[in-house]
Amino acid sequence: MGLIITLAAVVAYSAYITRQISGLRELQNNLVDRNRKDSLQLLRIQNDLNSLALAMRDMLDNDEPYPLTAWSAQFQRVRTDLDDALRREQQVAPVNRTPDQKQYLENSVTQFWDAADRTFALAHDSNQTEARTQIRISLRARQEALSTAVSRLLVQNNESEEQAALRIGQIYDRVQRQVYLFLTATLIAILFTSLYLIRSNRRLFAQLAALSAQRSELAQKLISTQESTLRHISRELHDEFGQILTAVGAMLTRAGNHAPEGSALRSELREVCEITQNTLDKVRSLSQALHPVMLEETGLESTLDWYLPVVERQSGIHVFYEKSGEPFPVDGNAAIHVYRVVQEALNNVTRHSGAGESWVRLRFLPQVLEVEVEDHGKGFEAQAAKQGIGLVAMRERAELLGGTVEFLRPAHSADRSADRSADRSADGSAGGRGTLVRLRVPRGKLEA
């Protein structure tokens, strides 16, 4: 709503400014420019009238030996120019000029030329004295009246230009005030909109934080429930089914000992005993896979020593295992999460990377336990779409431990990307960028 109001204000103010500019342009075109053009024509008319005044002065002087008819050609040239100037002046005359003023100017010009025609007619009839009297009495008075009228129109044009300049200044001042008001209103609208957005975002982020906390709590409960369930099933398999199979094996062994030597029954009992023993081994292996009892008995380091060779046998991937640092004890509840991260990372290597080798590094640093699982397979981007909830589970387990888990590109890939474009990796697959999973957990969280 704030954005809509702001945009509407911008559109309305733009229309207002456009209308003001159009009015200003119209004022300049219709008044200022026309006044200037009209003033130029009036000055031209005034110049012609001054030329006529000088000619009439010379005609009244008796120093010239020429007759009055000699000035007829000069009057005719001035008349032609004056008529053209009057015609042009009427085309650019300001709109505020009254019809009476126009009519008065036209009548005065007509009367002046009628008087001039009569004067030259008298001079042509050799009435020089009467003609000069006509000039002195009639023509000069009419010329002065015309000059006065033209001067009055020039003054009126100047006054109109001053008024137009005043109006233009008022328009500029009004637009300037409106700009300041509009900017102030816009800033206020932006301020209130921003405050509302900040308030809304804070509520939204609070809701997201609450949902994130709920999601994290739910994920932790699911992980805890999963581990509890797997631990229970593992113990049931190890204790109940293991004991049952152990007892069955012992009973079959005793029964076989009572059977006659070399009899078919003794051979069959021995075969059933071997099947029972194989089943017992598989149950114990499954129990360890679900929840390694070694984590609680011998710790994380020994469990990884046992688990990594198992991965090599089951997946066919050669695992290089490196340990460094001074080992410190890891609580069983924390160790299971570290173990699960390693297990999930190796499962991703087995299922998705296409690599034939993997590197597992366990580093006991002074303040941090760091575990890395690296492969040189297809890369994280190629695997991400196939891993499902695995990445989420690894992140949640890292959060449970108060640590971090990172999914990176191995450093070797950037160095050897150009060399490996035409090569093959050890397993025959095309060399990719690979993936590096790094888990870092504070030592205090592991010992708690």
C-alpha cells in the first residue's frame, strides 16, 4: 500500500509538473515571444515615422532648391516599408491588445497617407505655400500622433513582458515549493513504509526463527528417536537373537557329538551348526551396523578403525585413513553423531561419486575434533540431487554437537583440473571435481 501511494503521488506530481511546464511554455510562446517580435515591428514602424519626420522637416526648410514633389519617391518607399511593418505587426500583435487600439493605429496611418496624398497633389498643382502649410498643420500632427501611439504600444509591450516575467517567476517559485513539499511527503512516505517493512520483517524473521527452532527441535527429536530405536534393535539382535543362536549352535554341537561317528545325521547336524554360526555372525554384523556397541565400549577412534575396513570389503572402495593429534576421550552420545556423519559421507561416496578411492582424516586438535571425508569423483553438484535427506541429517547432527559441517571442493581439483580433462581416475571413471565433507566439533562438546 505504501508503494502504491508513493507511485500514485509520483504520477500525480508528474502530471502537475507537466501541466505547469506546458502553461509556462504557452506563456512564453504566446506572450513573451510575441511581445518581442511585435516590439521589433513597432520599432521598425517608429523608425519609418522618424524618417518621415526628417523628410517633412527638410520639406519645410527653404534651403533646398528642390520642389516638394521631389520627396514623393522617398515617401512612397517609406510607405511601402511601413505597410509591410504594419502587416507583420498585426500578425504578431499580443493577444491582450484591444480592438480599439488596432483600429486606432490603422485609422491614424490611413489618415496620415490621405493627408500626404493631398499635400503632394497641392504641390503638383504648384501650390507650394499651401502644401507646406498642410505639412506644418496636418502631416506633422498626424505623424506625431502615430509616433505617440507606437510609443504607447511599445510601453505596453514592455509592461506585458514585465508582467510575464513576474508570472514566470511565480510559476517557478510555486513549482519549487511544490517540489520541496513533494520530496518531503515522499520521504515521509518512504520513512513510514520502511518502518512498516522493518516491523513486518522483524515479525517475519521472528516467525522464521521460531519455525527454525521448532524444525531443529523436531529434527533433533527424530535423530534421538532414530538412535534410540537403532540402539534398541541392535541390542535385541545382539543379546536376544545372539543368545538364541548361540544356544542353538551349542545344542546342535552336543547333539552331533552324540550321533554315531560317520553317520549322515552327524554330518547334517554339523552343517546346520555351521549355518547357525553364519547366521549368528550376520546378526552380530547387522547389530554393529545399526549401532556399534564399540562406540560405548572402546570409543570413536577404535570404532572407525573397525568400520573403515568393513566399508572397503563391502563397497570395493579403497579407503585411506589418516589420524593425527593427541587423542582425547569422546562421549558416547557425541561419538554416535560423528560416526553417523562419517557413515553418511562414505555412503554418498559409494552410491553417487563413482570414485574408487576415498580419504578419511581424523584430527585431534587442541580445541577441536576435525573429521574429513574426501573423494575425487563426480563432485558435490552431481551428487546433491541424489542424496535426499542425508545432507540435512549431517547438518542437524553437527548442530546437535555445536559444531559445523562443510561441503567443499577438494583443493587438489583446482590445481589439477586442466591436467585431468583427458585422464581417467584409478577406477576408470572420468576425473571430476570431487567432494570434501569436513566436520568440526568443539572439544568441550565432545567431552561433556
